Amino acid sequence: LARLFLDRIKQSDLNAFIHVDENLTLQQAAESDARIAKNDTTPLTGIPIAHKDIFVTRGWRSTAGSKMLANYASPFDATVVQQFRTAGMVTLGKLNCDEFAMGSSNENSFFGPVKNPWDRNAIPGGSSGGSAAAIAARLAPAATATDTGGSIRQPASLCGVTGIKPTYGRVSRFGMIAFASSLDQGGPMAQTAEDCGLLLNAMTGFDPRDSTSLELPAEDFTRDLNNKLQGLKIGIPREYFGKGLAPDVEQAVRAALAEYEKLGATLVDISLPKTELSIPVYYVIAPAEASSNLSRFDGVRYGHRAKEYKDLGDMYRKSRAEGFGDEVKRRILVGAYVLSHGYYDAYYLQAQKIRRLIAQDFQNAFTQCDVIMGPVSPTVAWDLGDKTDDPVANYLADIFTLSTSLAGLPGMSIPCGFGQGDKNGKRPVGLQIIGNYFEEAKLLNVAHQYQ
Ligand code: GLN
């Protein structure tokens, strides 16, 4: 199985992988074979998986899609990587992503953009663009991804695969290269909700090495897959169907909602009034945390170091100027600004207050419905290069995913059809399903009944 996928990866021109090492993979496959021979297995033993290059791995380089870490070799595995090894999964390699997971199109990667397998002129989405493209093109049956403001759900949607962002704190952040720590959450991508459930079973659980890890009893996330949806109340947020939503996306999403009605669910009109504010709030809080997290890349401890410099200060400046790309620098500047004396109250503190109100909107909504549904992305995948000169246009495309992240809620994307694309034919559309805290099993159930 590992050989099959390695061969496909070798033949692929999508640029989904940053680092592959066939010998390491085949060695792990042999170890899993030995376990299978001894009947020492889990449902995942011997199944290949590829990791977003935000999770550090021993053996494979760990780059975060950045020149800063282009040659970085981690001395340890991220908890998630370790958990999948313990389950017997075989690592295929490291997946391309936006630099430090900052982006919505995978065009911010130092290693170049990833192509959308459905249409090679289109972006795959981001920041987990390599993960989504690899699953869609069958280069891997399973992948890890991370979601800070939509980076699991949006690329899954644009590439027509299934992905779930768990409740914040479900998945360990230990060894997940930090972007915005109060938002970052790892999760799986695969073909189906059922596969995502099996992967979640292995990748969740308390980790004492992550201070925000949740201490909860172990769960089987596949337990409810076959529950019927009779009587399910689906909240439809008005704000997710307003102006800015492309007609082809709306049509595919509404068709999926009609299917849910046939499955016995009822649609309930709800409101998430602060939806629009999620963009300015997120783009204050995430850069603030990023500016702090990325201060560790100083050319001393690890990562890129400038070749020539006059003194220590010059070395810091040059190393960071050379090592970080434009989007990362933009966020460090914004973050340092909103945290600075005199601006902290006006921007950062204000954003934190609205963040709380956004979370409250969801709690009000969940008194009227069991799950919330809507689009993931306001449009299908756009053309490569279309928005590279316009960071704000990229930020606006995050409108339907940011609030879930700010509230720490679980959310997923499942394929629900195709839009017309801009000019190049059909591109996938994803349906977003949002649940209350800890309701991943319910989300997977709702997704599975449709699939
Ligand atoms: N597109 C958002 C950003 O650029 C979200 C990225 C993410 O979830 N990692 O920050």
C-alpha cells in the first residue's frame, strides 16, 4: 500500500508534497507489516498517512512552508505524529502549506503553490492546500491538517474532500508549529466522515505537554455514524446566505440542505449577527499571537541565519528579513502594532471582547437547533495568481470559517457538488456543518448520513 501511494506521489505534478523519503516510509511499512503478522493491530495499522508540514517529524524535514525552516530537522515527533505511529500508520511524507499556515490559497508557501487536482489552474485552498490536494488526487488515503481560521475546512471544500476541525483543545498542539495558539487546532482530512472518525479516535486525547489540551474521557467518534436524522434541527444562519455568496455555491449548498430535509431533518432560520465582525477580530487576534509566537525565529536557536552581519541585532534583522515571506512579515507588523502600548486597548482588547460575543451568538443559536449548516467558502476555488496582490481579498474569503474558530467550536466540510468555476469548468463546493462543543461524533453522524 505504501509503495502504491509513493509511486503516485512520484508521478504527481501537483506540488502537494514538500518532503518524501521512500526509505523511511518503507521502513515504517515493514514495521507495520510485522505488527499485522503478530495480530497486534488497530483499525489504522498499515494505512498510509501524510502530515501537513506544520507537524514536526523525526526523519522528514519540518518546514512550516517557510524558508526560515527549509532545512530544519526536528529531534522529536509531534504528539499527533506519534499517536498515528502508535496506531501503526505509515508516514508518506510532509505536505505543502502556506507559510506558518497563514493563507487561504497555498500561494504563500516558500515551496511554491499547490495545484487543485480538479482544475490545475485553480488554487487548492489553504493553508492546508497540500493535505486537501493529496486526498483529492488519491496521493494519500488520510492526511493531517490544521485549522486556525478555516485551514482544514476551506481547502477540503475547494478540493472536494472531507475534513473536520475538532473542538479547540481536543487535539494536542505539542509539536504543531505555532501560528495563533488560542485558535490553532489539528484535525484529519480524508475521503469520508467515517475515515475522519477513525483518524480522530487515534489523534485525540489529553496531552500533558500541551497546556490547553482537554482532559476528557476517550470516545469512539464513529459510534453514532448510523444514527438516523429524523427530527434533527439544522440552523441556517441568515448571514451565511447574503450578498457575497456566489450563486453556484448557494445552489449546491441549498441542494444539500434539501437532501437533509428528505432524511428527516428540519431547517430552522437562525441569526449569527456578528459574522461580519469575525474578519477584523480574527485579523487582529491571529497576527497578535503570531507576532509573539514567531519571535522565536531569531537565527540563533534554529532556522535560517544570515551569512553576513555586523552584530547581534543585525543578525536578528537580516535572518528574519531573509527567512520570512511577505505575508508572514505583514502579520508580524500588524500583530506588534495591535499589541503595542497605546493601541492594545483600542484593538487587541476590543477584539477579545467581540470574540466573546461571537461565541455567545453560537450559544444562542444552539438553543434553537442541533447543528448549523452553510457554505464553507463564498466562492469555488479561484484561479492561481488571482488574489496574490490583494491580501484583503484573501482575508474576506474567510468570512464563513473564522467565527467557528474564534468560538473554539468543531466544524467540518463535506463535498456537496460543483460550481461553475470562473471560466475553466467545474470546481467543488463544500457544505459546512458546525456543532456545539465536543459534538464531533454528531457532526460525523450528520455528514455520514448524507455521504
Ligand atoms: N486563511 C486564514 C489565515 O490566513 C486561516 C488560516 C488557518 O486556518 N491556518 O489566517
